[in-house]
Amino acid sequence: MRRALSEYPGGSQVKIQGVEGCHKCRCRLCAMGLTPGVTVEIRSNANGSCALKVRDSDIAIDKCMAENVLVCPILEADAKALE
């Protein structure tokens, strides 16, 4: 079940399945470590921005960029939270 990163609440753990959007947006997201196969912890997702823990770094992206990152939940509880 792939959904946009922006749809998951804070505290969720997800795995990146793909990165969409224009070339510039994809390059920027990949440069921040948001590449397919990477596990991401969503620290918070509110007020138009998304705070993430990617590998050993904390980053923040805006909602527009988060909508271009397709992910699937790692934990079953995160999948049920969206239903």
C-alpha cells in the first residue's frame, strides 16, 4: 500500500518506495537521503512541514516535497492508522 509521505502522522516508520515530481525536486530529495529502500521515521507532520529522521540525520521538508515521496508503512499499526 503506497501512499505519500505527507499522509502519515508523526511517529510513523515508513520505507521509501519511490520519488516522483520534477527532476529538480527528485534530485533534491535524493541528495537529502530520501531514496528508494531507505527507512524513515516521521518525527512530526504538521503545519505544512514534515520533520524526518533519515539514516542518522534529522531533516525537514515542506508538504509539497513530502507529497512526492511514495512510502509504505513498516509497522502494521501505522498501516491501520490510515484506514
